Amino acid sequence: MRTLLAALTLTALASPALAHFQEILPSADVLPEGGKVTVELVFTHPMERGPTMDMVKPVRVGAVTDKGVEDLTAALVEAPVDGKAAWRFERDIAAPGAEVLFVEPKPYWEPAENKYIVHYAKVVVDGFASGEGWDRLAGLPVEIAPLVRPTGLWTGNLFRGVVLQDGQPVPGAEIEVEWVNDGSVTPPNEAFITQVIKADDMGVFSYAMPRAGWWGFAALVDGPAATSPDGKPAATELGALMWVKATDMGGQ
Ligand SMILES: [Cu+2]
């Protein structure tokens, strides 16, 4: 009985509640002719294809271009997923150059972990396949600085980045990695759902993407102490998320 209880407790602790990911997924990573890109914002568990969490309207969405940071919050449209609040915006990329699209969500209260979760998430969309401007930072409190151009990547490529907090590298930062499952992969067990990496002494991490599709890199760091909705001491998890697409060689 004690063993069973322990197993149940472990199951509860290891539940999918541990790997929330704030998605910001564009309809393409490269727009060879420029034009419109649709960007979907969902707070979910990508490898397990849910459950989706309610995402209240973000504090801010924006684009970083050669002209600086442009606020796109007014373009947000509600677009529910699985009955949960989620968001979408359209962006017209009229000039050559990469745009770093980002979201600053409202803190999400997770009672199972007694903490608020704030996942600052970003993705790069390259207009006219320019190859320019992909390493501009959005200036988020926590952010992944890519060391590899994050657009036009093949399946199997190594993605590398630096985890930054307040602009400084975070040695030993922990990075969770998930693939946006299209339903074609069933993880053999829980260990395969979320891949885990530790950054080195310079905050640098790398990961070889084994399958085509969108990959989410979530560097998680401790944020400020907080107070739970019922007035008790609680923690804050800050996430620096970056989404990167891998494309299979041949066959397109
Ligand atoms: Cu979760």
C-alpha cells in the first residue's frame, strides 16, 4: 500500500503539469516572397498534444526589425484551442529581413507547483529569405540568444543558443526541449516527452533536432518571490522560449 501511494505521489509529481510550453508558432519560418504570416499563441504541452491551458490576453506581442521594436498587441485576435483561450495575429512582412516575433504573457498561476509561470517566447520569421537580422534581441527579461541562424534549418542540424537573464549569460541554466507533435510520434515513456539540457559555464547549450517540424527550447530560471492568489508565499518560474523549425532534406 505504501509502495502504491508512493507510486501515485510520484506519478502526480511527474505529471504533464511540469512541462508547460508557451507556443508562438508562425505559418512559416521563411517567406521567400514576403507577405502574410499567421502566428498562433497557445499555452500547451506540445509533445503530448495537450492538455491546453487557458491563456489570458498577453501583456504584449511585438516584432523586432531593423527599425526597432514594433508593438503588435492591437493585432491580437482570440482563437480558442480545445475550448481554452488562445490567440493569433497576422503580420505582413513587406521588406526583406528577419523579424523576431515575441510574446510577453500574463503570469499563469499553477497551483500544482505553487508558482507563477511567465514564458517569454519568440520565433524568427525571415522575409524574402534574407538571412539578415535573425540575431536581434527582443530585450526580454529572460531570452535565448541564438548562435545558429534559426531559419532554414535542416532536420538533424544542431541548434545552439545562449541563455540570458537581464542580458547576462546564465551558467548551468536548464533547458527543456519539446517537439510539436503532429500525432505521428508516441513517446515510448515519460522520459521521452521532454528532453533536458544543461547550459555550460557560459550559458551555452546545443541540441540536434532529430525530426522535421517545430522545436521549442524553454530555458527556465527562478524569478522573484511572489504571493499565491490565496495569500501564501509562492515562486515564479521565468521561461525564455525560442521556437525553431527543422525541415527534411529532399522531397519538398
Ligand atoms: Cu504542464
